[in-house]
Amino acid sequence: MTSTAHDTPRKARRPRAPGRGVPLALLAPALLGLAFLLVPLLALVVRAPWSDLPEQLTSPAVWDALRLSLVCATTATALSLVVGVPLAWLLARTDFPGRSLVRALVTLPLVLPPVVGGVALLLALGRNGIVGQWLDEWFGITLPFTTAGVVLAETFVALPFLVISVEGTLRAADPRFEEAAATLGASRFTAFRRVTLPLIAPGVAAGAVLAWARALGEFGATITFAGNFPGRTQTMPLAVYLALQNDPAAAIALSLVLLAVSVAVLAGLRDRWTRAV
Amino acid sequence: MTAHPAPQGLDAHLVVERGSFRLDVELTAAPGDVVALLGPNGAGKTTALRALAGLSPLTGGHLRLDGTDLARTPPESRPVGVVFQDYLLFPHLTALDNVAFGPHCQGAGRSEARRQAAVWLERMGLAEHLGAKPKRLSGGQAQRVALARALATDPRLLLLDEPLAALDARTRLEVRAQLRRHLADFEAVAVLVTHDPLDAMVLADRLVVVEHGRVVQEGAPADIARHPRTEYIAQLVGLNLYRGRADGHTVRLDAGPEVSTTEDLSGPAFVAFPPGAVTLYRDRPTGSSARNLWRCEVAGLESHGDQIRVELTGELPLAADLTAVAVAELGLHPGAPVWAAVKATQTHAYPA
């Protein structure tokens, strides 16, 4: 990646002290770690069936999976924003009994294996789930094995990333701005909407990107809760996994597409990121 | 207290208990009054201000403004405007929208709120900076935007928390004069919090000195400057202050020695004299007319404006202001023994 012209002067260049090299005990493992991260990506690029690639990528199956992935990840991110930002505010700005427990529960899906999340979603929102049976009975809504199910599975996994990120930004933001707004006659909601939200916008954007990336790559919860139906619930990661069984070349091609999307997102938001942190 | 609460203006008894700290301050003011809460850091001034604004709950006492009980009213419903110490201008809004925020919250339409805000900013001499974001404003400009923002809600009580503390010395002089003018124009009650005696004396009609959460002295600035009643106030106004018992023209100090004064008093009394009234000698003066003469030792020297302040210990701990030349001629250094003299006409005694 080339660095853009305007961000170079911002970086303070510290002159290195003479004769103070990097100790080998740190350098060797550091380089090993770097290689470990880069070599697989390199392998993906080296072994890609470049000659077949145009043909592979123009197949409607690939486009279906990619479109479904983008639509579901974006919807899941939007859903996460709608419920996640208020949840983060509640955790950061109010004091209620059991707040630390709630906070721990919110972060649980971060460490929970996604497959377990998928099973849990089935038990909650499945046709016989504790909530799902009523949805089915009263509204005729069935969520498992539908595109909506994909969105829910991705939201379940992505939401904690957003909440944690936004809560951190809120805690760092000066709460006295909300007090100043209150002395000017703003209710707490008005203060949040007109003062706090604009102030934490960079943090919200960073959280949304994290959540979106997590949703885009979601596999375990999706395949468990929504299944693997091409065009309906088969997102890119699912398509990659399936293709690897019988058409490795297609799997590599699909992986390359996901890699390209990831790099594009990272490049597009790099400036925004660095400003947000 | 037998005084009846004024129907107009501020009538407050602020009690806030937090851990081991207890604030217990009575505060009354008529419309048009500017009251300064003066006190050292940690005295509870800011706590009192937050209680008035509704940002910290009262644990006792009462709070009435123009006869209305506000003790349980949330901050957004109080007719109170606040200028915060570091202004807290909303960084994402222009000066105009910062000032329009209040009127808009109070129900004015967006364009009406902006029109009112523009009028306020023009009154503050900021007509050219309506579209500027706070970070593009100088300290003095930001202070005026903060004042305009607080006044734009048409408050019945204006609170200013260390309004000049964030400014450098030069800007401060200028802004202090402007602020004085705006406060004089303000027809409701203004309460300002400061630890700077000069700000307090220039801006306020009345000082309320708070120490350890309690009012220790209250009155007109000139009166407090002349008759300090605590060590803290004496230091603020630059006086040596002692407590003792007067008998005629002599006050026997609790610290030991006697001081001759021109006033004729009896009973508990304070004696005060400025550090500039102290004369120092290396040897016991013989021809001096000063009746007040004490044997002291130099504890420390520091520059104080164009003078040097000499801290003395010994028979009577005191501060003396000398010129640099005098310090050099006397060869003063920490530990040097000196005689300190003060003329009776330079001292001031008043009942404690």
C-alpha cells in the first residue's frame, strides 16, 4: 500500500539512537510472526488460477454469494448500530444494578465459538425455540434457514464488537459536554443526539467497520442457524468452504475476492481509522 | 437568621454531603447582584455551583429562585445558565450554533434560534466569527461565545466557574473588563466562582469566602480586603494577620508578642499590616520610632512583582516586602537573623 501524501508529515520521526540495534531475541520472533501472517496470503495470490480467474469470477454463483454477503453484512451492521449504540450508552453513562454483569454478557459472544452461537439462536428463534415458536404461531414468521436468519446470525456475532468499541469511545468522551447541554435546556436524549453522537461519530464508524468485517466473515453461526442454500443463505465464506470440497480452484478465486474486499475496506477507511484512534 | 427570603432573586442553603466532605453554604442575592464565591481549591466552590445548576443533587437545605423551589428540578428545566471553566463549547458546532443550541432547546425554531444567537454574538463583538468552530477561536473569543451561549437562554441565575482561569495574563485583563461590563448589564443574579481575589474584587459586588465547605467571611470586596478574618483571606489580599486580645492601644497576640496600634479597642481583635510596612535591620535599631520591634530569622526569599518577599520566623512569623537593593544591602539569606519593625500607624486593628 502506498502512503498518501498528506499523512506523511503528521508522523513524528524520532531519530534512532546510534549503536542501539534491535535485540535478536525480539527481532526473530517478531519476523516469524510477521511471516506467519503474510505467507498464507501470499500463497493465496501465488496459487490463484489467474488464467481461469475471469471465467471463475463471472459465474452467477459467485456473484450471488458476494451480493448476499454484502447485503447481509451491511444489514447486520445497520441493525447493530440501531441497538448497539444505545446499549453502549447505557453501559457507559448510566449506573444500574448488575451493570458489570450485563457488560460481561454483552462481551460473551466475542469469545463464544460462533457455532455455539448458531445453536443458541436455533434454540431461541428456531421454529420450536423459546421465542421462535411464538413468532411462528402469532405472526407466521420463520427465521432459521432464511436470509433474515443470516442477518440475525451475523448480528449476533458482530454486535458485541460494535458495543465494546462505542462504549470505549463514550467513556473517553468528556461527559461534561452532556452537562453543558443540560444547562442549556437539553433533555438527556437531545444531549445524546445533538452533542454526544456527533462527538463520538469517529468511534461509531470504527466500531461499524469492525462489526461489518466480522459479519462479512461470519461462518459458524450462519451455517448452523441459516444453513447453506445458494442464493438465499449461502454467503461467501460458506461458498468458499463448499467449493474447497469439490472445486479448489473456485475456492481460491472466491477467497481472492474476499481478500480484495477486505483490503479495499481497510484502505478506504485507513485515514478515518487513524483519526478516530 | 431573621431575614425573610426575598421573593425575587436567589435564596439558597446548599448542603451537599459526599463522603467525608460536607458543603454547607447559605447564599442569597437580589436580581442584579454579582456574588463571588472565593476560596482555595477543594473548598467546595465548584460543588456549590454544580448544586445551583442541578448537576449535583442537594442532600439538604433549600434552593429558591425568584420564589420558585428548584431543589428537585432537573438541570434542563432550571432557568440557570452556566459558563464552565474550560467553556465546554461543542466542538462540532459553529459559534453561532453553539449559542443557538439553548434557544432551540427551549422551543425556538432553528432559524429563530440562529437569529437570536447572532444578536448575542454581535453584542459580544463576535459578528465576524459566527461561522467559526470553537478550535479556531482564541481564548478570549471562546470565553465570550460561552458567555453568549449561557445568556442566550435568558437565565434568571448566571453561574460562572473560574471564568478567567483558562486565559493568559494579557487576554485576562481585557476579558475581565468586558466581563465586568456584561455582568453589570445582566439584570438577574450572577454567581461566580474563583480562587483569584482580583477577579472576585473586580467582577463582584459581594464576596462570599468559602473554606472547608463553609462560609468564613462575607461582605463587600473593600471591606474584606481591609478586614480579613482568616489566614487564607489575609494571604489573598496580601496582609500579615494576627488574632489577639486588645487593651487600649495594645493588642497582645495569641502568638506571643504585643503590637501597638492607633485604634483603641478592647476584647478579641485582629491586627493586620501589609508586608510593605515592615522594615528590616541587621542590628537592633536604636533611633527607630517604631514601637513594634521583633527579633526574627529569614526563612525564605522569593520575588514578588518588582519586590522581594521575605518570609520571617521567630518572635512573630511575618512577611516583609523589600526592594532588591535593600535585600542585597542587608545581605539577607535564609537563616540570617534580623530585626523587623512596623510603625503603629501602619497597623490596623479591628474586633474579632
